[in-house]
Amino acid sequence: MSRDKASTMDADLQKVFGKPVLELYEAAADHDASPALARALELRSFLALTEEQVARVHADMDPDRNLGELSADKLRFDAQWLDAALKARDGYRAALGELLRTMPPPAQRARPVRTAQLWATATLPPSAAPAPQRAGAALARRP
């Protein structure tokens, strides 16, 4: 599972949220976890999986590998796969970095927001109050 694999953004996550990644996953399982934490860990999971794929394809292209296993078709496919994995990795890193940059500081997140509810009351003087209509009275028609 990707939560057990390291990613290149783990230190940034720990810095922003103040806990190691495994503890963040435990905190995200709580029913009152912040949506930002859940989204950050989702992006982090995709990033870790993508980085694992990049490492795997890179290892397949190792020049010290058995040359008898190499073929032009396999190398072409590996190059395409590596290109796609690198683009995905860059996208996940950018999205996670943007999320972490735009989050409020931890001190602001910890405090509940209080709002004051203002009430306005006014009374009308008796002369300004509308006159009650008589029950059953017909309204005058205008010509």
C-alpha cells in the first residue's frame, strides 16, 4: 500500500501537519479529520505509487542489466511508460505543493471560528403602524 512507501513530499507533509505520515493517515481516519488532510494524503498516496513506478521503470533501464533481456520494443515501451510516470509524478507534486502552500497556518486551523450574530430590533411609533383592515371589507377599485 502506498501509505507504507516513502514519497518525496513526506517531509513537507510532516512540516505542515506536524506529525509523521503514518500518524497523519491514522488521524485522517477520524470522522472529524479536516478535508485538507484527507485530500493531501490522497495526493500523497498517488505520488508515492507513481514514484514507485518511476523507480521500477528506471531499474528496468539500468545499463548493468543483462543485455540479453533488452530489446528495442521493450526499451521504447519503457521510455513511454517512464515519460507518463514522470508527468504524473510532476502533476501530483505540483497539486500537493499547491495544497500545502495555500493552507492556513496550523495556529489558525486549530481554533474554532466564532461568529457574532447581531440582532437589530426596532419599534415603530403608533402613528406609523399600518391600520388593521376590517374583516370582509372590500377594497376600493381604482378606475
